[in-house]
Amino acid sequence: FDNRIYSLEIECGETYPDEPPKVRFTTPINMNCVESDGTVRPTWGILARWERDSTMENILDALRKEMSSGQNRKLAQPAQPPPGGASTTARA
């Protein structure tokens, strides 16, 4: 995860803050708590134990700690998209 920038979306529904928001990485990432489409599993950590006093900052802190965990640091990460999401074309 070093030297990479990851983007994510946090969507708060009508029941927020009583229910946790939906969290999804928009940049490819490989973590134990993230589905292949980038969705953070609602059964993971702070989302599973959500309380009305929990904050989005708590979610971001917990994700940062999760990235630092030994089991996630060992996972190979997908290639990072080019800046601006533009695709590159090789020319012969």
C-alpha cells in the first residue's frame, strides 16, 4: 500500500447515523475486507459493530490500520491506473 493513493466512496443512506454507510473503493485494491468490486464488506470491523456515535473518520482510521495488518500487507496489489484514469496505448 506504500506510495499509492486510493480513492473511495462513502454513501450515507437515510438511516445514517443509526446504520453504517456503504463504503466502496473506486481504485483497485486487494484487502481481506474488500470485495472484488471494491465494496468494503458490511460484516467487517467497525461496519459490523457500528454505533450511532461512530464517524466516517473512524472508518478511515480502521481501514488504514487494516492496510497495515500483516495479512493484508502480504497481498499483491493490482496495477495502479494511470493518473486521471486515462488509458495508455502502446504504438509500434
